[in-house]
Amino acid sequence: MTDSYAKGPSEPPIRDVTVGELLAEAARDNPDRLALIAGVPDPAARRQWTYAELYDDAQALARVLAEEFEQGERVAVWAGNVPEWVIVEFAAALAGVILVTVNPSFQARELQYILTQSRASGLLVQNNCRGNPLLQHAEQVRGECPELRWMACLDDMDSLLARGRESQQALPSVRPGDPVMIQYTSGTTGFPKGALLHHRGLINVALFSMALQGAGDAGVLVNPMPLFHTAGCGLAVLGAVGSQSTFVLPEMFEPGLILELIETYGARNLVGVPTMLVALLEHPDFGKRDLSSVRFIGSGAATVPTTLVRRLEETLNAPFSIAFGQTECSPTATLTLPSDSVEDKASSVGRAMPHTEAKIVDPETGEIAPVGTLGEFCTRGYHVMLEYFDMPQATEKTIDADGWLHTGDLCTMDKRGYFTVEGRLKDMIIRGGENIYPREIEEALFRHPSVAEVAVVGLPHDRWGEEVGCFLRPTPGQELDQEALFSYLRENLSPQKTPRLWFEVENFPLTGSGKIQKFKLRELWQNGEFSPME
């Protein structure tokens, strides 16, 4: 290859099924297999559903939704990682309504924005999630959401299911290309937009990901990812149901609980964003639990440092796979495979997904860049969202006339079609007219034993326009030494790339999917929230 353009493989074939049909198949093929387990801390309180029971509940709730809403109307779900969320996901798909997912850490005003922007007609809400009074917030803003006419509490699911089992409501015909979900962008750069996703995209990304990563056979999957995010309700839920596996759903990400669930249920798949995987490695139970059942480690949604890949593969004796993409592409565009070399898994995000295209373009001209040249990553295929809901101008800026999704990610492609992420267009730091890419600095610092997590951010500067700022969380039991870290970087990077502003943090502001919110770090710094390291 001489141009940065690649096509994914033509196998496995694309499946033209809906989310509801996927569950119906599993219930038909393996009705008595465990489908869903509530991964709460108390083993005695862990509710379970077989595939037959899960499908029965989903159909009952679907009939209630079909009575209340026309096909294509929006219904929001606001809850934590509870089994009722999964039932709602399949019920909405069967009823032909579009599910709007809402982050359970949101407060009343954030909920009001989502319900209003999505023009939601209904809301299914949990009473309380980790101390956040969701139902109370919903009641507070209910009158300010013009199209919201129906609301039900998920804590009263039994009553909803009883009503559905008495109903004679017919369910509509739903097609694979129909919209099924609105997922709001996670907000690493500010205001969220609602990506309108369809059945075909979500299902095939999940099935291809499981199959290509070697995790597609029936087994047990413990999912620490939040359900309101595509990695949770898309890759994990649909991947599990598509492979007719047992889906264990922790109610929250607590590293000790995740490790116990993996050991108890013999989970074969360990997945999570880098911040989660680091927390698992740092937990005192990591070396005490029997994790020998793990056959696959998957990550994505953020930069995956090379040292983390190597450490996990060596510790668990299982292959690592990195998924790269964003909500707007359901959410995966490229993938590394278990069969890839350690070098490729540690330094790239793999090749294009099956039946998709990918290219690197010059951000200024839009022309395809030569192999090895840095540019914007674009992708096209069945996985691309339909639009940003009710935002035509934002959609036009993101999906061009030829159907290419412009991701805003800065990448390179080698002559074999492997892509490497260098950062975000909006994250790029311009210091004195020179472009600096944070990921290069972050990768170097992550290799230092005293650094557990790092974020490099461009901070406003009167002379240089932007200065390189570095925010660090130390490895437990280690102390950060600014002079030592500065000298360490100077041995590896040129002077202009070495941060001049250093800050130690206890925790990073994160999106619900675990990505560091660099714009919030910048805002907090401008508000004087951080003191420089000494």
C-alpha cells in the first residue's frame, strides 16, 4: 500500500437481524441456559434469568411500551447497571421505540437537556443509583420536558411485567436498518450530541468483535462497563447474547467485586477501559483470586499504554485485544487480534473491521494521506450512525457526502493496514507554532514506574499560545519526583515536548465510560484548582 486507505475482511458475513431477533434466537436455541446474573456483592441476592425467562420478560415489557408509544418514538432509560436495564434494552427494540440512554451520574439539569434534546416521550427510571435520587430528579424536571408524557419506575418492574403479560398488544415489524438507540457522546470535549444508531450497526460490531477476538463461543462474560454506553449495552450485552453466553452484570465498578465475579463464575472474558484494568491490577486481591479461566483481555475507549498490554498478557497468560472507535461507529472501527504480534498489539489499534473502509486524510485538504503520514482517521460502512439526532449541521460536519465518518482522531496507517492513534485533533497542542501530540508524551511517562495514570493537556500561555501541562496520578506506594520525571523525558523526547507545568492529582475527571476529560482538567486549572508540583 502507498495510500492510507484500507478495506476490512469480507468474512464473517453481515447478519441482517434486529436486537429483538437476536434474543429470540438465543431463547429458541438455548432456553435453559443462564443468560443474565445480577452481580451484586451479596451472592445470596444475585438474581438470575435463563434465556427463556429474559425473552419472556422483554416481550411482556415490549407490549406495555407498544401500548404507550408509536413506533419510532423515543423512550429514555435512566438507571445504573441493573438487570432491568437489559430487559428495557430488548423490550424497546421489540416494541420499535428508540431507546435514549442516560448516564446515572447526571443531575436534574443534565437529564432535562437529554430528555428535551431527544424529544423523549417516555422515561423508565430507577429510584436511586449510588446515592443519586434519580426518580426525584426526574419528577423535578418532568414538567420542563415538552414531549415527555409517560414515566415509570424500574423498581416497580414486576407490575409492568404483569401488565404486559395480560396485554394482547401486537408488536410491530422492525427492520435491521431501523434506528434503535440514541447514545450521547461521552463529553471529553464538551457538549454531548446524540448519535442515532441502528440495529445492524450495533449487532454486527458486537458479533464481529467477539468472533475476531476469539471470545465468540458461549461462555461467561463479566461486564464492568456502564450500560448507558455502547461498550456496555452494545459490545457486551449484544456480544453475550449473540454468542449465547452468560452475562454477569456488576452493579458498579468495584475492582474487588469484579475479581470475585471472575473467579466465582469462571469468566473467560476480562474487559474494561484502561483505568479499570489498572485498578484491577492495583487491587490487593488481584494476586489472590483464581483468574485462570480468563482467555481473553479486551480494552479500548481510550489510549491503551504499551506497558499495560504487556503486563496483563504476561500476568494472565491471555491475549490482549484493543478496539478503537467512537460512539458514532457503534462503537468500533478497528481491532487488534489475538494472533497479532506483541509489537502490533502494543503499538497499534489493528486493522479495519469486517465490511468497513478506513482511511487517513489530510485535515486541511481532505485528500488521502500517504502511508505513514499523520492525519484524521475516517471510516465508512454498516457501522456508521444514521445522524446526530435533530442536529443536521453537526451531522453534516461529521459525515460527509460520500458517507465517511470523520472521527477527529489523529492516526497513521502503515503499509499493512495497521492504524496507530496519535491523539485527537482537538487535543493537539500548538506551542509556538509547533504541533505537539499528547499521546507520545503520555506513553513515555506511563512507562515510568512511579506513574499510574497521566494526561497531557495544552494550557493557555501568553507567549507560546499553549504550554504543555502534565497531570499525574502516582503508582500506589510511589512518590512523584518532578525533576526525575523531567530528566527521564528529556532522554526520550525533544525539549519542546517536555512539559513545563506539572500537577499531581488523586483522581481524574472521567466520563461515564472511563475516559479522562481533558477539557475539565483545563477548566479546573484555569479556576486555580491545581497547585504545581514542587
